[in-house]
Amino acid sequence: MPGICTGLAVSSPTILTGYLFNKGEITMITDIKPSTRVREIDLVYRNNIKPSDLPVILHSRDAYDLFLESWDMDRIELQEQFRVMLVDNKARCMGVATVSSGGINECLVDLRLVFGLALKGRAASIIVSHNHPSGASQPSTQDILLTERMVMAGRLIGLPVLDHLIVTKEGYTSFLDNNIVLKTARGKSPAKKQLPAYSLKPA
């Protein structure tokens, strides 16, 4: 499995006093002062796989295959889930994380969690995905509106949304391939007969 990104953890009241950098992990050092008590916040990043071993994402099919590997096949037709794939500046998949889980036909998504995870994981861009338990991969109006918001937010902070995939057991719909909201980096519509390469290419 690609790198694991863990977010903010809140524990016992303490005060922050510094940072510790060790073996690729970033951990906040805390101490307790009787006069001032605040919650401890830990920010940790762990990557147990060499960068050269990370899978390269060039087309929507590459992303779909990796997303599907991470999905619980016993739940993909039961419950909607929204996931984000972190991509580095060499077009490699750094990891896949579940942002939210919903019901049979809906799933609430907080963009602060999506981009917060990507920023803490040092991603250069992201690919997002959610499943349709019905087995139909066509996007709804809500799916399109959500993607528009994510694309706009990503542009503001310099963290592009490369694609949004709607996945099922039998296939997927790529917003980029079908020119839904997303376009390639140069602003041109992708070719109809050829899967468009994502805007990041391996060096």
C-alpha cells in the first residue's frame, strides 16, 4: 500500500514547545505548564515505501485500478464513500485515504478535510473518487457541483484536482475523459478517442 498520511490528533491538555524531526517523521514536542493548558496537537507523516516503488498515474485507468484495490468489495454496492488520492510532482500515487462515508445514495464531503489531508501529505495534486452503490457511474448534478467547488478551491491554493472518478465494480466515469468540469492543464478538451494523460508526467 502507498504511503500513509495521518492527520491531527487531539489528546490531553498541554502546551506546544517545539518540533522533533526524525527518520522522515515530523512530530510536535509538547510539555505541560501548570499556568497554561492547551490541547496537544500532533502532526505526523510516515512513508514506508521508497519513492521509486510508488505507482505512476498517467491516465484515468491507472487511478481507477488503484482506487478499486483500496475499496472493500463487500461495501462498494452498499455504501457511498469519498476517497482522495495524493499525487506527487512525479505523477506517483503517494496514498489513498477515505475522507467520508455516507449512506446508500449520498455522502457528505467537507472540502477542508480533502485539502487539509492533501496539504499535510505534501501532495502536488489530487485525484478524488466516490462510488455509486447503484452500479451506475454517470455523475449527478450534485457530483458536478461538488467537483466545480473542488476545482476552484484547488486553483486558489495551488493544489490541482486532476480528476474525479465515479467508480463501480464494473467500470468508472472520469470527469477528465468526458470533459465534465475538468480540462487538461493547457485548457484544451481531451481527445475523444484517446485517454488523456494527466497534467503531471514522470521525470
